Amino acid sequence: MRHFIDSLTESVVAGKPVQESDARALANASGNDLFTLFAAASRIKSHFLGSAVHLCSIINAKSGRCPENCAFCAQSAHHATDTPVYPLVDEERIVANAREAEKNGSRCFGIITSGTGINKGEELDRICRAVRRIRQETKIAPACSLGIIDFPTAAALREAGVETYHHNLETARSFFPEICTTHNYEEDVETVRVARRAGLKVCCGGIFGLGESVDQRIEMALTLRELDVNSVPLNFLNPIEGTRLAGADNITPLECLRTIALYRFILPDRRIAVCGGRERNLRDLQSWIFLAGADGTMIGNYLTTTGRPPEQDWQMLKDLELAVEGCCE
């Protein structure tokens, strides 16, 4: 296995894409071979992206009452959770959160709203006004995640100053019907294409530990490669009471790290950030995400769950002697 990993690493560094069969072989790494895999993924990351880490933060700008039935989501109207429900927050709160994110070291700030898509008119206008102010009053790069959008919406966001549109596929096409039945997978894929046509960078990834197979994790990575997304957020399920996946416990710390390494091999020059669920799923191995090929992470709170205090993440980066740079590039 070590010879295979070393040979495949040389091939990736030389610019050759990993084939699906090779990715499946990598997924069988275990024992000491896992550490060889992590080291190889780290080498690929350093070759294409250097050693610095990028940080990003988000605001849950509109929470709850989502009509979609995604099995993992605490904001779905199909689930009975204690997640706060509120309409789109005001412009001042969005800008204030952007300032706080910048203070915490983030270079990318995502405005996230629940629901199938954003309402045109006042909601979209308010977000665009907030984005313009973030551009004027901070050095942080604004991003948005507003659900399924059309081209005029994407163009309006681009004109306001949004750099990156975030829209996760969540899982593989073949597994998606097990997770969500209220919209079609192709609608998510088309949103990625629309954002790219409008001149936006695209941040697109998914969530692991939903019950998907390793082959389906690879399937999603290959879809992301085909869509040529700019950055890839990797999330790990944090089961929420009241959702369909409340009792799930489907992924171990080493599986998380193996998945990160697989994605680095398949998407060697893309930004890969580890986001939601890292505290619960990686536990004492959180710092290993950078050794396994990730080059970024989310700092601060997530959509409906809290993250670690930023000071702890900064200490982790200091202990690893890693520099921090901009994100979502």
C-alpha cells in the first residue's frame, strides 16, 4: 500500500487526475498505511497551496421553518427541534457579525439563510446592502448561502460585492434520495452552475456520517471535481435531537481524516476546509485535519450548534506553527 500511495502522490503532483478505482484503493488504507496516506495528502496540499491555513466564519441570518426535509437539518419544518426560529436579521447585525469575524482572524464571511431560496425584494435587497457595507467597512470577503438561486439573483449578489456563493450538494447523487425528497439533486447542481456563470466563485461540499458508503463519498468528490468548484467545505454529522438522524453515530475520527485525505487526492488544488461537526467527531484529533490535507477550517459558531472559542483554535494553530491567510480564494 505504501508504494501505491507514494506512486499515486507523484502522479497527482505531476498534474494527473486520480481515477475512481485509485480512490477506492486509497480508501482501504488502514493501520500504519493511514499515516502514510495523511502525510501524502499533506504533501499534495503543500505543493499546490502552501502550508498556510485559511479561516472562515458565518452568520445564521435567517433561521428555521425551512420547507425542505433534509434528514440531518435542525432547521427543517419537518423536524421538531429547539432550534431558534427568526426572520432575516437586520443589516446592522450582519455587518456587526462580519466585523467580529474579521477580528477573530477570518478572511471570508458567509451570510447563511434557511429555506429553499431567498425571497426577492426586501430580503435580497437587505443582504445586498449589508454586503456593500461589509465591502466598505471591513477587509473580509463576503460570501452568501441563500439556497437555490437563479441567474438574476446570482448576478445581483455579484454586483453587490459577493465573492463566493456557497451551496452544498450534501452527499452523493445516488444517496441524496435517502436524505432529502423535497427537491431534486439536479437543482443543487444547477445552482452551482448558475453561480459560476454569474462570475462568482463557488464553495460547495457536503456532510459525512449520514449513512453513506465510502464509494458515495468518492462519488460526491468526483462530482465536485466535474463542477470545478473553487473550495470544498467538509462537514461531519452532529446529530440533533428531533431530526431523522438524531441517533446516528456513523463515522469515527480516523474515518473523518481518511475522508479529508481522499478529497485532497481527488481535488488536489482546491481549498478544503473542515467545518461543522469537527469538535464532536474528531475530538482529540482535531489538529490532525491539517496533517490529513485540509488547508482551512471554520472558526466560531456554526448554523445551529456552537463551535469552540476562537482562542482555542488560534492556540491549536500556534501549536502547529501554522500561519493564517485569506480564505475562499
